[in-house]
Amino acid sequence: QLQLVESGGGLVQPGGSLRLSCAASGLTLDNYAIGWFRQAPGKEREGVSCFSSSGGSTNYADSVKGRFTISRDNAENTMYLQMNSLKPEDTAVYYCAASSIYTVQAMCAVSLYDYWGQGTQVTVSS
């Protein structure tokens, strides 16, 4: 059974850090384009950071550049999102996703992704 399971969300003060994890089963992340997305209340789901299928390309939303870092551990079949200098506007449900579409350049369009985790809540508040 194909499954993506996120963990690591929680409540953090502004300026704090969190590390999200996404463990995959039933698929090998190394063969997919992968990424992190988020959805705040009343807003559309948006791409945060993504890896290309080749693994050689990443991209980040302008709002998180310099603060968030995406990474992957192929041996553990897990991907991560390190989030530093968190802001209240980062509050959202964060999802990991995988796309079976082969990409050389990282693409964070929601419509490209086939497989989704259940989401983990991140709340940034004092």
C-alpha cells in the first residue's frame, strides 16, 4: 500500500524552528519528483519546496527562501523540510507529495502531484 506519512509539526514561537519528516512506503522516493506543500485556512494549497525526479534541482517559494531547506534520505526513503526563522504567516497544514511525472527541473505545481500525505499542522504563534 502506497503511503506518505508526515510528522514533526507543532506549535512554535516566531523565530523558532521545526523539522518536518515524510516517510514513504509502497514507493521509492528516489524515483519520483517530491515536494512539500502547505494550505492555510481559507487559502489554496501552495508549493513550498520541491525536488525534481532527477534529484538535481530544487526550488523554493519566494516566501521561504533562505529559511527553509528541503532534503531527502534515499536510504531511509524519507524526505525532510527544515524550517527556520518561522513566522506567523507560515502557519498552515503542511503536506508532502510525490509525482510520477519525470522532471529535470523542480516543479511545485500542485496539479502535477499524484500521491499525498495526510498533512501535519504547523502553528507559529507567541
